[in-house]
Amino acid sequence: MQIFTIIKRNKKRVFLLCLILIFAVALILVKNREESVSIQTQKIVDTVKKGNITSSISASGRVQTANYLAITTSVNGIVKQVFVKEGNTVIQGQEIMEVTLDSEGERSRLNAYSSYLKAKMSLEGAKNAYSSLESTMIQKEEAFQDVKETNSFQTHDERVEYKLAENAYLVAKNDYNMQRDSISQLEIALNNSWLEYQSQSPIVTAPTGGTIANIVSVEGTKIENSVSERSVKTVASIKKEGTPIISLDVTELDINDVKVGQRVFVTLSSIQNSEFEGSVVGIDKIGSTQNGVSNYPVIVKFGSDSDKVLPNMGVEADIVVDQKESVLYVPTSAVKNMRGRKMVTVVKDGVESNVEVQTGISDVSRTEIILGVSEGDQIVIELLPTEGFTTQNNTQFRGGFGSFGGFTQSVQRR
């Protein structure tokens, strides 16, 4: 009986002890929640200055073309001999290299030559028929003219004679015109068959004049192409005179500010310490959408050539949309939005006051001031550095607060 009494008393003590612990923890939590975090801002004083501001749109893209033209072949075989070297100047049709065809390549060449001969024979036959139809048309036209001059159209037979002569001439003329159109089509077919035969030729020629930029396939290189898919292989390239062209992806938020003729400053990560200047020459207003983001290609042409700029290189560019010289400006971080109004804090005789301003264009770090302050006025800029914050016991925390306006913030917990 005593045992049960002792256990009962201990249960009461344990219960009371638990209540005390819970109450103590609750007090600690409430105290911690009541602790406020205050951001200690740092203030610096700057002045309103006068200078140049350039407003631009940043975009990225790739080199679309750098005036390099590929020299290709669709044959199968092994390169036997290369007739040119890098840096050589060539003209259109000049021999670049010779390929020893394999059995598949030889078969394709013979088939292409057979097609060319058939197209040539068809054109010659059409031209012979064309000459005959031309003679017939001339005869029918002369007969029709004779009927018109001698026919009095008084009798039924005379009117029938006139109508028959007219119809005969019109039919001959129509046959003549149709044959002429047919010859034009056959000439195109002959040209295509000749180009196909040339593409299957073991001799690879230059498609245009220029400078040999590089040779991909050297003597002994095996060339393989798919005949069914009509694939081609690049064996060399020609550099022509001209300036590079790039394509930039501009977002839907900025595309309406881009205009043809605007200046563009371009940098390439693959070419260090170099900046190229160009201009906008084309804007694709159709664009495309990927993952819910709409982009519009903007075509930019360089102002000068460079051998270092190659097709498909990545580029970063700034499109200049506005530029002003000798205007008042303040650091962008000095401009505050207060209930829809633009304000800056001005210091005069040691007293700070907020002044409403009218702003103009801005760049990365500066904003134009049109009205509200004058050159030389002192303004206050509040900085928020992120060097961590401390609690009452000087425990320091870092991270989780980020940066504001290019500056960091320091937070001290009291």
C-alpha cells in the first residue's frame, strides 16, 4: 500500500516538473520571437555630376557567318592529291583536290553522268522540235494575213475561211510558246544534272573565288557520304571579303526598343581584350518561344573584318538604344521610389531632405536627372552590405540576405 502511495506522489512531482520545463521553454521561445532584427545602413555622400550616359540592351547570341564558304563533296573514296594550300587565292571552278573513288563512288558518278546525257538529249530534241514549230507558226501567220487582206467577209464560206486561218495560226503560236517554256524547263534540268555529275566527280573544285581558309581533308583522308540521304562532306573552306554577321536573342521586353541602324558593341569570350562595333541590320519580329520565354533574333553586321571571328562563336553584345552627352546624373542607387514618385535625399547645411526628381535614361550605374537637383548638390546614398549579423551574445550569422542594388547589407540582431 505504501508503495502505491509513493508512486502516486512521484507522479505528481514529475507532472509538476514537466509543467515547469514547458513553461520555461515557452518563455525562451517568446523572448526569441520578440527579438527584432534591425538593418544598420551605411550612408555615403556623393554629388550630382554632369557627363555622358549610354542606355543599352544586353543580349547574347552566336556568329551566324564570318564570310566562310564551305567546299564540299558528296563522293565516297580517299583523297589522292590536294592542289592548294591554306592562304592560296583561288578562282571559281579551280581544282582543289582529287579523290580516288571507291566502287560506290564510281557507281554514283556513272549514274550521274547517264542522267546528264539523257537531259542533254532531251534538250536537243526539244530545240529541234522548237525550230519546226517556229516554221509552222510563221507559215500559219502568213496564211492568216493573206486571208485577212483578200477576204471580203461577204459570204459564209469567206467567213469560215477566215476563222479557220485564224484558229490554225493561234494553235501554231500556242504550240510554239509551250515548246519554248518546255525548253526553259529542260535547260534547268540539264543544269541540275550537270551539277549533280560535278558533285560526283573525283575532282573537287572551288564554288567561288576567295582565299583558302583551311583544308579539312588531306591526302589519305577517307571520305564517306550517304548516297540515299544525299549527304555532303566539307573538305575545305574559302574566306571571302566581308564582315561577320551575328544573330542576337532579344527578349520580348526589349525587342520594341531595338531599331535598324542602332550601334552595337560586341565581345567574344574566345577573343580576349577585344571589342567589335557593328550595327543592327535586321530584326525578326516573328521570333520563337521556348519554355514560355519569347526571343526575337536581331541581326548585327560588324563594321570591320577579323580573321579571329569564326562561325558559331558565342557573343555578348550591348545594343545602344539611347545616348546623351553632358547631362546631369546621380548613382542609380541614390534614386528611391516613394509612393510612385522618384526621390533623392539631398544634404544642405547638414540637413537631409527628400527631393522629388524627374529622371531620364540610365545605364548600369547612373541615372539621368532632368529636373529636381543641380550640378554639385550633395546627395545621400544608403548602402546595405552583407557582412553578416550578430545576436546579443555576438553569435555571427552569414548568408541568406543577398545584396541590394549592387551593395551588401549588414544586420545586427539585438
